[in-house]
Amino acid sequence: MSLVNWNLIAKISTPIGLVLLAILIGLFIENRLKYWIKKIDDNIPFGQYSFILKSFEGIIFIWFTVGGIALVLPSINLPISLNILIQKILIVIALTMATILASRLAVNSIQVYSLKHETTVSLTSLFEYLTKVLIFSIGFLVIIQSIGIQITALITAFGVGSLSIGLAFKNTLSNLISGVNIIVSRKIRPGDYIKFQNGEEGYVVDVELKYTLIKDIYNNVIVIPNGQIIDSSFQNYTLDNPQMLLPIKIGISYDNDLVKVEAITLTIAENILYIIQGGNKEFKPFLRYDSFDYYGINLTVYLKINEYLDRLLVTHEFIKEIHKVYKQEKIILAFPLINPYLKINDSLENK
């Protein structure tokens, strides 16, 4: 009787022990994985590749647990139907984890590659979403095929139902396709500064499933449907090169020496570009007299800034400096000629 009990205990404890051992090994590897992730993150040349190890977080433990159960399953006396059911469940779990791993690796790889190569497609929320949908769709088909379910009927049913889905979600699908068009065409990318004809402008934050998010200079987020962006005209100030010319118009009196005005104005412009943040230090500003006006002569000074919003500070500082130096150098700005006549009339009346 005692021998039978020991055999029973051995039959029960051996599978449990193997499963626990597999769990402990999985936990140990997960712990070492976190250690190596930290080591790689601290290593500047290879820190960006830590995503490869991070993609395995939580998955190795589940794989070892599933493997331990699968290993001891043949030694357990279970009904055939229950045994087959457990095997299928284990297959589904293992393949699901493999699909999640593939999704993580794909998204993170694209992200690292897009950061290293500016000419590639930027990783927006929509692009990340589509990548995950593609991988999980393939994973789903592999899973149901591996557990013995025929996918032919499923694909047929999906084809019939897709028409109804398309009609029900017409607006969403239209914005989704527009979002894909935005990403592929690369006319709008995260970080670009764009301005629409209706006056809305700001930095592109993200392209999502249905909307594109733009943050203006007041830190407000503008939400625009993707389809509306495709159908609109806009200016992208950072598409090819964020640097741009900054023309600033000035009007001066006819009494000024134009050669002197040009020399002093260009000196001011050069100093502003060199001192003020956002000015292009390597650019040599130039000046062009444009036209004769009723009040004086119009000129335009051309400076160069590093990006669109730099125009605010550069223009601000340039105008301040122009006003100060022109006063010192007795350069007269253009003003309405009616003022002298008013003063003359006032003086006549006083007499």
C-alpha cells in the first residue's frame, strides 16, 4: 500500500516539479534580460538597439511556462479530447506570443531606422497601427490554421462582410486611406511646420487612424480629419529645407543718403543674424530698393532664418535695432507727408 502511494506521489510531483522548474528558468532569464537591457541602454553606441531585447520582455516567461506544460502533458493520464484541447490552447498561446514579438520587433525596427534615415517614412501612430494590423492578421491566420480550422470559409465570409463594413464605416475608411496617402507621399511628417489656407498653422504632432494632430505656437492641439488635409492646399515650411529667407520691408524718407542707408542696414542685419538665436550665421544678408512711394522710398532687407518660427524673434530684434541705430545716424523713416502740413496750418492759426 505504501509503495502505491509513493508511485502516486511521484506521478503527481514529477510533472508539477518540471512545470515549476520551467517557470523558474523563465523568471531567471527574464531577470537577466532586464539586466542586459540596462547594460545596453547605458552603452551609447548600442543603446538604440536595446529594443531587440525589450521586445522579449514577458514573452520568454510565458514560452517557458507553456513549454513546461507541453513537456509533461503526455505523462498525464487525461481524456484524449481534453488532452487535444489543452495542446491547442498551448499552441494558441505560444503563437500569440510569437505574433506579439514579431509586432514589437517590426515597429521598433522601423522606428530606429526612421530616426537614422531622414528620407524614410516617419513612424506615425497610423503607420504603427497598420504594421500591427498586418502582423496580427498574419498571426491570426497562422494560429487558426495550426489548430485545424480551415481559413477558406473564413476568408469568404470576410469578403462578403467587407462590403457591409465599408458602407457602415465609409467616413472612417476614407480618412484611413487619406492617412496612408499622407504617410506614403511624405508631404506631411511629424515635426513639420505647416500652414493651411484658412490660417491654421503649427507643428505636425502625429498622423492617427482618422485625424492628423497639429500643435500651434500657443500649445493648442488642432485636430484635422485626414481627408480634409488631402483636399486642402497648405504650405510646408520644412519639407525640403527648414531654412528660409526672411524679407523685412522698411520705408525711408527721400532726404536720406541711400548708400549710407544700405551700408548701415546691412551691418545691423549681419549682427542680428550672428547674435540672435534662429538667425543663420553663415548667410550674408542683402538689401534691395523696391519702389518710390508717396511717403518715401521702399526697401526690403533679406535675412535667413533656420526655421519658420525663428522669424518672430529675428524680426523683433531687427526692428528694435533698426529704430535705435537709425535715430543715432539721423536716418529718417518714411512718414505721412500730411503731418508737416498740419504743423504749418497750426502755426499759421497761432499767428
